[in-house]
Amino acid sequence: MNVVVYGATGNSGSAIVKELLARGHKVTAVARKVASLKAEQGLTTKVDDLSNVDAIAAVIKDADAVVSAYAPPMEDTDAILGVTEREIAAVKKAGAGRLLVVGGAGLLEVAPGVTLIKSGFLPKEYLPIATSHEKALAVLRKSDINWTYLSPAAYFVPGERTGKFRLGTKELVSDAKKESKISFADYAIALVDEIEKPAHERGSFSVGY
């Protein structure tokens, strides 16, 4: 498949690019700066900042799937809303297959009807980005494109690729010790699995150990 990954130099984006290439897909890795991306078979790099619908559409015109691993600046977390709107418009303009978004954990439920944001357990400094992710998901839900939103566990961290994790729907996935964690590498497996075998089209799901 031809897959475009925006935010390809970030923690989740780089893991997703690696997973896609390992499975033999053709990847266009996109970021504002691509000098850190090494040349590999199947990999093309492009520079873009997600500021212009026409520019995005030109990058993704031949894509079977588009992955957005965009991370907004912490001083302006709502920037993700405009980015999401432009991505939706570009997918429609280019006729790209799907848009898959690396989401946030704050909007997941820790109890029936109680999200991590509403629970009071989320540290105050993470509330802005968590709330912005929740609003971005609402933008996706109102769109008419084929989208999928994958929320990581509460702790989204570096770690080994184990291939052992669990999927959820709208709940925060936690282990027997009530710890909610997923590595970038294992998250990438779950996302690429979804690209290869769609199970959550026009919907959201979660992953954790």
C-alpha cells in the first residue's frame, strides 16, 4: 500500500514509518524538517507543515491511507483543530483512501461515562492537549471522510516491540495493576494492523497493555 505519514519524525510517527516499511509498504514520510530521516527502500520524504489544503492534497493524492501523527505546540494545543480540518479537506480533494489519526488518551473512559479528563486524575499540565484532542475527534466525527482515531494508553512511551497488547473501544486500557501504558512500537503495530485490515472505519478505538 501507499501510505503517507505526517509527523514522521516524531515519537509515534517514526515508529509507524518503521513498522510500515518492515511490512513492505511504500511510505511517504512528511515533516517540517526531514533531514533526520535516513534513505531506505520504499521510503520517500517530503517537507510540509499542514498549513495549506492544496499542498496537503498534492502530497497525499496517490495514498491508500494517510496517517496524522501531528503534535501541536504546547502553547497552542488547539492548533490541532485547524490541522484536522485541513487534513479532512485535503483527503476529500485528493480522493485519498483513509485518514488515521494518532489520538489522545484523555478522552477515554476510566469508568462508565467518566473520561480521564473529567476524572480529576489527569495532571493539570496535560489538560489543554487532552481537551484539544477531544475537540479534534469531534471534528472528525462530523466529517464525511473515512477516518479512524486510535487513542494510546495514558503513558505513551519509548519501549520494546512486544506485539502483545489489548484493544479497547472508548475505554482506557489498563493492566491488572491498573497501569495504563503502551510503547510507541506496539502502538505502531496496532495502527498498521488497522490500515491492513480495517476494523474501525469512521470510528475510534484504544490500545494498551
